[in-house]
Amino acid sequence: MPRLANVSGGSISAYSLQQLSHWRAERWRPSPLSQKPASRPCVLPWVVLDSQLACSSWGWTPLLSIINNLIEIVLFANINSQ
């Protein structure tokens, strides 16, 4: 059994930074993304983790969709915005 594995929704729930920005802009006021790499040195524009090892080893599967996770983050941020 592996001790470490990626756990994610895989390619079915992958969102690019641009898609996430559009999702956000549809719900709140739009906010432009910086196009200067120097101002965003740690941003990964597209990352998809392969969770097959976790699925096959431990029977793990994601229970929430990316949209559910984003909504949970928004609710938490709204409650804890002070």
C-alpha cells in the first residue's frame, strides 16, 4: 500500500485559472488577472492531479464536485471575512 498519493477530482473536475476567474466574475464583480508573470510567480495556470493510485489502492473517490468545493470556499470566506 502506498503511503502517499494525489487525491483530486482528476480531469473531470479540472479548472484553469481562467475558468475559475470566469466562475468568480459571474457571481461577483469581475477582477482582472495580472498578465505579468513577475507579479504572479507561483501561479500554475493548469494543474490536474491523477488520483488513480488513491482510487486503486484505497478505494478513494471524490464525493464533491469542483463547484461544491468552490461554494464551500465562498461560504467560509463570507463567514470569516473579518
